[in-house]
Amino acid sequence: MSDFILWGVELSPFVLKLQSCLHFAGKSYRRLPDQGGYLENIRLMWALESAKRQHRISRYPEFDRQLDEYPAVPYLCEDGKHFQYDSSAIARWLDQHAQARSQTLFPENPSLNFVASLIDEAFDEFGLYMVHHMRWVGSAKSTPMGKLLAHEFRHALPPGGPTYLEVRFPQRQVRRCPYLFSVAPKHYKSGVKSALTPPTKTGFPETHSLLNQCWKRYLEGMETVLSQQAYLLGDRFTIADASAYGQLAMNLVDPCAAKKMQAIAPLTFDWLNKIYRNEHVAGTSATGPEMLYLSPALKPLLNVIMGTFSALMIQNARAWKNARCNGETLFNEAAFDQGKALYDGQLRGHPFRSVVKTFQVRVWQELGDSWQKLQPKQKKEVRSVIDLCELFEA
């Protein structure tokens, strides 16, 4: 028997991230539904949905029912009944349950831990917007995602289900682009439209130019770091690498996006493929050196993170507070679909409109709490590589 069951498809950036963490931690697993039989998959899906309804799915170290929202994937299960969610929380759980392994995913040094958490959350939240945009806007008509998804669910759906999924899921994801921050400019309304045409949205400024620009800046930041060291925080793999890998590696199967990535950031492109081949697990023995440090090479990446992710989290948190004061109780995608809990903001000089996302409120609160726990000397170390640390106190 494998140690774990990982429920999710490899096309998800969070599944890619969690797989890299499990390999680093030396944990064996089977990934369902792809590697499961029909009855096993049906049983697990039933158990998962039942656990969701009864709020029995855990998030380490605790579940915040007010702010958290269950994702589509991934979920980690040990016995077919008890599930965990949130890739970052699962990584922390793996660290706490490590046996004879000194090198953890989250660095023990407080300054390094804070920076690792910042990079992790930035890629999870804002990186997700960029890579979904590059798939469903930049590569929508060439990505094999529909076929690959249908193949992974071949043992989990009734006859005809995978074929239906292959066609309908890409259409659904393109329609969801505005919720995931990708709003097309008005000129998309002209010309021939199809089910895979990126949508505009009345009252919403276009964000394609912003996301295109940010994707390039993040890749340039990655390239600067990887031109001087093996991983983002030094000479070994951490949660920061796992999150960056999970998001950016999602685009490796998207022909147009992958070609652009290789041209802009060839070192990053090769680095992603090495992690996919599990080359990051070398040198993780209990006797190996930590070899983690805050390098000046991180500055370009961290500065673009502060101007995008951190700036967005602050605006989202303020909008959440204002919405609650006005009696709003519906948030996230359900509110977006009804035109509720919307707010206007600006990133890097670009206007945007978005919906309040409660899980991002929790993310920003936890980062703020982590910043407040740092000692003055540790904050000074963080400031050596991050400008605008005042945002963590906003």
C-alpha cells in the first residue's frame, strides 16, 4: 500500500506543487483518479464529497470556516476517509511529521521562513492568475488540457463522460477567466467569436496587458535568481520553489505559453523540467547542509511580488472589511457570479475590478501575523531583500 492518496489532476498547479513536496519529503503516493480503478475512484469521490458537506476536511493546523473555501483539487488522504486540503498547509504538515530528515520545506530560520512563505503565497494567489491567463488566453486553442483531463478521468466517469469533459471543461475555464482576473479588452467583441474566445465583462477594465506584463516580470525575476543559485533560497529546494514550480510548470503543456517562457527565461524553463523529473530531491539527507540564504538576486522577483500580490492582498482585505460593514455575506466565486462584493483597485498603474476573496484575506492575515512575530534583527534581514515591508503592517 502507498503511504498517501493524492486526489487531483497533474494539470493543476497545486497538484504539481504538492507532488514536488511529496517527492522531496520521500513520501510515496498514488494519484487518483488517473492511477485508480473505477470503483476505487467512485468510492473516494463519494467519501470526499461527504467529508466536504460535513466539514470534516482538515487544514493544518486549523480550519477557518469563516474565511476558507474548499478547492477543486488537490486533497491528500491516508486512509480513504480523512482528507487534508491546501497545498501549503499540507507542506507544513509534512514538515511536522518528517522522520529522520533535517531539511524541511519551510526553513527553520525565521527570516528565511517569512520570505519563503511570501513567495509561496504570491505564486499560489497571483501566480495562479498569470498562468491561467497564459493557458486560456495565450494557448486556449492549442493546449491539450481537455484531452489530458479526459484521459485522467477515464476511470472515474460513466461512458461518454470523458468525451464530454474534453469539450466542455476548456469552455468553462475560458468563461471563468474574468473571475481569475483575466478580462479581455473590448476589441474581443468584434470578429468571429467561439466558445474559447476570452470574454470581456461590462464595467470591468481589461487586464490582459497587466497579466502579460506581470508574467514576463515574474519570469525575469526567476531568471535573475537562477542565474546565480540553484534554488530561490539557496542551494536546496524549499516551499518557495515548490510554489513557483507548481504554477509556472502548468504552462509547460501549453504550446504557445511554453515557447514564450523558454524564450524569455531559458534557465527557468530548464529548472522547471528538472523538478518535474524529480532532480530536486537529491541532497535531502538528514546529514546534508542547510545552505539557505537571502541573496540580493531575489530583489527583482520580490519587488514585483510586492507590487502585485501584496498590493492586491491589501486592497482585497480592505474591500472585505468594507463589504462586511455594509452587510455583505456572500463572497468568492458565488458572489462574482451574482455581481456582489465587487471592488475597484489598481495594480502597477492598471485599473481592475475584482470580487472579494475570503481565502486571500486569511492568507494576508497570516503573513501579517508572521511579520509581527519577527524580531527587529530578523525584520532588518528581510528588508535587505524586500522594499516596502511597510505593506505587511498596513
